[in-house]
Amino acid sequence: MDFSSVQGKVVIVTGATRGIGEAIAKIFGEHGMKVACAARSEKQGEAVARSIVENGGEAIFIKTDCGKKEDIKALVAKTVEAFGRLDGIVNNAGIGMGGIPLHEYDDEDYDKIFDINSKGIFIGMKYAAEAIFKSRSEGGFIINIASIAGIMPQRGQALYTATKHGVVGMTKSAALDYAPYNITVNAICPGYTKTTIFGDAPDAALDMFAKDCPAGRMGNSEECAYLALFLASGMARYITGAAIPVDGALSAGHQNVSSWRHPEILTGASLNSGSTIAALMENDTSRAIVDKYLPGFSANEQAKQAYGMTFGAIAPMFGLPAETVKKMLDELDNM
Ligand SMILES: NC(=O)c1ccc[n+]([C@@H]2O[C@H](COP(=O)([O-])OP(=O)(O)OC[C@H]3O[C@@H](n4cnc5c(N)ncnc54)[C@H](O)[C@@H]3O)[C@@H](O)[C@H]2O)c1
């Protein structure tokens, strides 16, 4: 793909010190964009900007708290001062919060998360849009990092879900405002993506996220970053007002039971614990592993109902101790 259309474009990336924002800033820098990396931590922000410059790109760090209107206003002004113009912004900075039912949140929680995930995005869009207009950008763009929680509500995440639904709504409304002026506005909706937003979540929890996802794994930041690069490019000028999931089909729908009539098409070197049971049953080695832990499984008619699923998703139903299930999945991974 030819990304030369992004060369020389001036862009702000908020929350650029780590995770998805860092990946976007670096991939933009690699492709010749002039990047203003915005974040609170001077040390980490300077390091990201420096690494872009060391790789032959152009980047500056601008210390910004995206929970503060004046900081965001100054961020846009300083970017224009440094690079002479603005073509786009990626409103990425955001915080997670959750895992509790709605009534257990405090109203301070509401203010905290809305200040950054919602108001911060609005202010970023507002001042960036003005600067993009003033720059007479040909191919201006606004990219908001929402979440699958912006299109598919999450249990225990009432406030986070509300902010991300708001981001998707703002994105679509602003796309209507700016479409006549050739400024695109889109939202990227990451699914479970391995970044520090998961904090100190134990490996077992990360495993659970991977298994919950139809693709059988968590995403990585670069998978969102390449979509951002495409949306910033001349190839995506007709894509606007979209909320695009990068989530291994997590938000595509409910994972129902299905069984394949011809699972033999799935067999091959890439079998592992993320493969469907149907595919594992078609392979002598994997069938032997399953039989070792679940004697008689392959001959059990009821078990066949689950052939379209993975053992990771249904293993707890067999009543095997978690440690045994883990051993079986590890063995399947090491076939
Ligand atoms: N990782 C995921 O699974 C996931 C899934 C869906 C959506 N998202 C969204 O993607 C975006 C990036 O998340 P991530 O996973 O890279 O998280 P992360 O915690 O690794 O990075 C978040 C970045 O935002 C910055 N940030 C937070 N508050 C800020 C503030 N007040 N001012 C300036 N910067 C601030 C942090 O310093 C950091 O650079 C967030 O908006 C998040 O909601 C992430």
C-alpha cells in the first residue's frame, strides 16, 4: 500500500507515551508525518518523540493533561506554532474504570472519567477542527479512539461504556458537520488490546479476555495504529462517520454453538488451543491429547454440539480442575 499521501501532514496524538497512542505516534512518524506527541509524563513523552526523530522522523513532545481544557487549547496552538499548520488529531488519551455494578460508582468517578474520556475528546476535536480549517488542510482528519464499549455495552463498565458511546456519537455527528469540507471524522474501536490499561490484571484474567474473543487472542497496539495510518491517508477520504472495530470479531455478535459439516478444511500446522473443537477432532495428534484428558469425548454425541467452539470457551463445563484444563490447552498449544 502506498502511504506517501500522509508525508508532511502535521498531526497531534494524545496519550502518546504508551500503548495504542505510542504505536500510532511511531507509525505516523515512520511514514513521514510530523507528530506532536501529547501526554502528561515529560520523561516518557520526550522518549517517544526522540525515538521517532532517531528513526528519521519529525516529532515534538508537548506536555498536556487531557483532563484540562487550557492544556488542550495550548497543545493545538503550540503544534501550529512548531509546524506551521495542523492536518489532523488522534484523540487517544483515555482511562479505564470498571468491574463493579453501576450503584457502586461514586459521582467523583463520573467526573473523573467523563473529564478525560468525553470532555477531553470534545475539546481536542473542537480546537483541532478550528486549526485544521485555518490551515486550509487538503485532507484533514480527526480520529477518536473509542472502544468496543462504544458499540457494545460492557457489564461492570457503566461509566466507561457511557463515555465511549458518547465518543462514537460525537464522532458521527461531527462527521456530518465536516464532510462537506473534506475533513474526515472516524472512531477506532479497539477490542481487548494488550496495553498498560489492563494494569496489574493477572495472567488468568488476560487469558480469559483472549478466550472471550472469537479470534482467540488479545490484539496489539500496532493493529489499531495501522488503521489510524490508513484513515489519515488519501486512500480513506470517503470513509467518514465510521466507528470501526479492531477486535477479532468480539463486537460482531454473540458466539453461539455451531458445528462444521466439513471441519477437515481447518486441519493443518496451525492447530492450537484456539482452534475449534471440530478442527482438533480431525487431527490425530490433537484428538489423542483431548482423549487423554477427556476420555470418550470424541465419541460423545452431546459433545459434538460444541464442535464449533473452542475448548477454552467450554472447558470449565466438563468439571475438570482448572489446572487440568490448563495442561490440556498447553499441550494443544505445544503440538
Ligand atoms: N487497551 C484496550 O484494550 C483498549 C480497548 C478499548 C479502548 N481502548 C482505548 O484506547 C485508548 C488508549 O488506551 P491504551 O490501552 O493504550 O491505554 P494506556 O493506559 O496504555 O495508555 C493511555 C494513554 O493515555 C494517557 N492519558 C491518560 N490520561 C491522560 C490525561 N489526563 N492526559 C494526557 N494523557 C492521558 C496515558 O498517559 C497513556 O499514554 C484509550 O482511550 C482507551 O480507552 C483501549
